[in-house]
Amino acid sequence: MMKYIIIAVIILLAIIVVGLLFRKKHNAEIERLEQLKLQIQNKPILEELTKVKQLNMNGQTEEMFERWREIWTEIMDLHIPKIDALLFDADDAINRFRFGKATELEKDIEIRIDDVDRQMNEILSELEELIGSEEKNRSEMDVMKDQYRLARKNLLAHQHSYGAAAAPLEKKLEAFSPLFEEYDRLTAEGNYLKARTTVMGLSEEGDYVFSLIDEIPALLTDINSKIPSYISELRNGIREMESQSYYLNHLELTRQLDRMEDELVGMKEEVARLNVDETKEKAEEMKERIDSFYEILEKEVKAKHFVDYYKAETGRHLELINRDARDMHDECLFVQQSYKISESDAAIPKACLEKLEELNRRFDLFKSRTEEDQSAYSNLEEELVYIREELAKIDVIQHDFTESLKSLRIGENEARRKVEDLKRRLQETDRMLHKANTPGIPEEMDVRLEEAEEQLFVAMQSLQEVPLNMKLVDNYVMNAEQSIEEVEEKSVEMIENVLLVERIIQYGNRFRKTNPQMDAKLKEAEESFRQLRYSKALEEAATAVESFEPGSMKRIEVLVKEEAWRV
């Protein structure tokens, strides 16, 4: 029995706890809804409505004010009290733990609050639009009227600056007066929103008309004065340049200037029709074209100065290069009698002469064109620049080729000098080998000497050929030099080995009686030495002495090197 009582108590406590939790949740929701209601009650609609009363309470303004006030009154007298009553009922339902009923009431309250909030926001938005329209209208119209008065003043005071455009501009300005009157009437009637539409239309038209009044005088100055003045200056410049032998027909500047003058007539008519934007673009393009004409004429002047300055110099340079080319051709033929030259190198003089023939023809044509005065100096300059550049290239080629011919003689002399020096070195090496105190010269060394002599003989024979092939000569001389250097190196090495073996054996003789093992090894070294196997003898003797007294070889080697060089 007690067990069931405990279970019942636990269930009851659980229900109470759950109920309290639900109650807390719903109380929080009621608090939130209460705050939302207070927020919409505090919206500044009354303050904004008070501002409206300061406007002209007629027409549209009065109608809107009455509608807003009715909505506000209905909200405050009907909707807000109804929301308060529902909040009270919901709170009571919560206290009675009727949470389902409380939830229904909370949803209904939120829907009503949202609906009231929406209506209030719409009122505030419309109020802002109305009051803002009045402020903007007044501010913009003050500026508009000042601009209008200034525009009329400028048009009347400087009517000549507008030419045929003055009359249509005057009509444009006259059209502003009815719109100003319409604005004043709508404002007096309290129709501020309709007045706003009028102001916006006036503003758009004003931007267009006032910009025309600002831009047309400068545009007409360009069309009537500046551009014709530029054209006149260009015509005078063209006539003056043609009187100084400038050929300008190919540029067709006069025809283009005539076309521009015709275009100016049409541009004046477009301005009279107030088509300013496109006409401004045409005027700017026309001024850019005129600038380009000046640049073209300036280019012709610079080209004439270039031609006048370099014409004679180029002629002299051409004569000099022609003479050098002929001399180079003759020299090449002469050199070929003594030296072999590759086909590609031998073709250089002929190629230079052929290119010079072309340049001579082009320069003769260039001179005749300058005398006839029927060619643009810019074209003459291009031709003269080409001729000068090609002459510079030929000059470099001829210089390099002449230097290569000179180098053949220098190379021959150098090869002969080197051959004589190699002959001397080989003789000195042979003498050194025979003078050295050695049992004899190994067969290997004799072979090296014979090979070196043969290489030297081949080099000497190549220098006797006519014509000389200097590439082969240089190759043979290089081979002979390498062979003789090897002989010199091996000869010195052999003499050093002979002396070293002798000194090592002399050093080891002191220990032979007391050291039979060293005696035996030294005897092997002596036998190799007598057989002229110096490298093997050195290895055997050195091994014997170094094993008995480590470090002794280094001291002996230093002494022997000094002695070998004296030999």
C-alpha cells in the first residue's frame, strides 16, 4: 500500500514540476508580447502628425492627415485595449495552468500586435515621404529658381554668344514659368507629393537646359572662331611649305580641310537645334584631327632637315664603302694566292659589291627624287635611313673580313715562331736526356721523342704548302706542342726518378750489412735500374727504405728535385 502512495506522490510532484516549468515559459512569452506592445505604443506618430499640422492643411495633405489620425485613433482606442484584455486573459489562463488556452491567446495577441505594427510603420513611412517631400521641394526649388534667374540673365546679356540657339533656349526657359506656378499651386493646396513629381520633372529639364546655356557659348566659339582659325593657319602653313619645295599632295590635307569647313556649317545647324552632345564630340574629334595635321607637317619639316643634313654625308660614305669593297675584293684575290679561304668567306667580297650596286642605284634614285620635288620628305627620310643602315652593316662586314685577312698573315708568323720554339724545346729535351747521368734512355722515351719529332715535322711541312691552310697549320702546331710538352714532362720525371733511385740506394747502403732483408730488396731495385725500368726500380727501393725508416723518402725527394732542375 505504501508503495502505491509513494508512486502517486512522485507522479504528483512530477506534474507540479512540469506545470511550473510550463508556467515559467508562458510567463516569459507574455513578458515578450507586453514589450512588443509597449514598443508600438511608443512609436512617434503623434510627433510626426504634429509636424504635418505645420504644413498647408489642404487637399491631399488634409486627406492623408485625417486618414492617419483615424487609423491612429482606432489603434489606440480599439486595438491596444483589445490586446491588453487578451494579455490579461492569457495571464489568468497561465495561473490556472490552462496552458493550451494560453497558447491560443498568445498566438492571437502576436497576430494583432504584428497587424498594428504594420499599420503604424506604413503611417510613419507615408509621413516621412510627405514631410521629406515638402523639405526637398522647398530646398530644390530655391536652387532651381536661382539657376533659372542666372540662366535668363546670361542668355539676355550674352545673346550674341548663343547665335541661332538663343531663340530655342529662350523657349525652353519660358516653359519653366508654368511649372513654377504649378508647383506653387500644388504646394498651396497641400499636394506636396504631386508637387514632388513636378519638382523632379523641373530638375531633370533644368539640368538639360542649364547645361546647354553653360556649354553652347564655348562650343560656338570653337565652331565659329577657334577651329576656323586653326584651319586658316594650317592652310597658310601648307602654302608656305609648298613654296619651300615640300611635297604635300599625298597627304590630301587641303581636301580634308575643305571637308571640315563643310562639317562646321552642319555643326552650327545642330547647335541651333540644341543637339549639343554629338556636336561637342565632333568638335573635339575635329581639334584632334587638326593636331594630327600639325604633327604630320612637323614630321615633314624634321624629315627635310634630316635629308638636307645627311644627304651629302651619305653620298661620301657610299663612295668610301665602294672603294673599300673594291680594295677588299682585290686583297681577297691576292690573299687567296697564299692562303686557303673557306667558300663562305671567299663569297663575302662579292656579296658586298652586289649589295653596294643595289644601294648605289637606290641612292641615285633618291637624289633624283630630291631634285624633282615630287616626293614627301618623310618618304625620302625613310629611304635615306635604310641606305645608311645598310651601309653601316656593310662597313662592319668589310672591317671584320679585312681583319680576318690580316689575321692570316699574323697567324702564319705566329705559327712559324711557335714551330721554331718547339724545335728548340725538343732539341733541349733531347740534349737534357743525353746529358743526364743515366744508364740509358728507355725505349718508351725514344718512342715519345720520335712521335714528337714526327708531329713537329708535319707542322713544318704544313707551313710549306701554297696556299696555306691556316686551320690545318694551327691544328698541326697544336698537336706538336702537346706532344713536345708531354716529352718534356716525361723527361724531367725520368731524370728525377733516376736521381731518386740512386740517392735512395746510396742511403740504403748504410744498412745493407746489418739488414739482409733490405739488402735483398735493394738488389732487386738495382737489377730493375740496370734494365732501364726506372719507375719499377724507384718503387722497389723506396719500399725498402721507407719500411726501415719511415719519412726518409720525403727528405730525399726534396734534395733530388733541386738537383734535377740543375741538371
